[in-house]
Amino acid sequence: MNTQDEVSLESARARAMEVRALYEDIERQINGQVWTLHELMLGFSNDVGTVGRLLLAHDGTWNIDGDVDALLRHKLSESLWWVIVIAERLGIDITDAYTQTMNQIEATISPRS
């Protein structure tokens, strides 16, 4: 059920690309070009590593300054942003891909009637 505050995957994709366009403006100013796919992947990989450290902090096995739950919310959301941006760069309809993938997984693991 969608409430006013919830975001659909399609609206998340549109918003992610709006934010990506702002980054691309900065990249053009600084570097004269937008990030390559490989640079995007490096940014994503860095954030995934941070999520790993935050999970350790959440479990009490890694010391991090700040609100671990707030940092996890931020980095997990940012990681979703990276996935959307990379999918868009590759020409993948992430909404369709997600739906198909979840349907395939569900068909594989659902108890047989």
C-alpha cells in the first residue's frame, strides 16, 4: 500500500536522475566531463564498504562516531541511488528488472501447491 510519504521505484528512479544531473554539472565544471561508468562503480563500491563498517558498528564490533542508525539509513539510501544511476547508465529499466527478478526468485523459492 502506497502512502503519501512512500516512494515508488519509478519515482525513486526519476528523483535519483535529477540528483545525478546536479552531480554531472559539478563534474563538468571540475573535470570537464561526467564520471565514467567505472568511476560510478568506484563510488558505489566505496559506499558499500561503508555500509559494511556501519553494520559492524550496529553489531557493536566496530567503533564509529555518530548515530549509527542514521548513518545506515543514509548510506543504504545512497547505495540504492548508486544502483539506480548505474542501471540507467547501462540502459536497464530497473523497475522492470526488479519486478522480473523478484518474480523469478519467488517462483523458485515458493512452496509448491
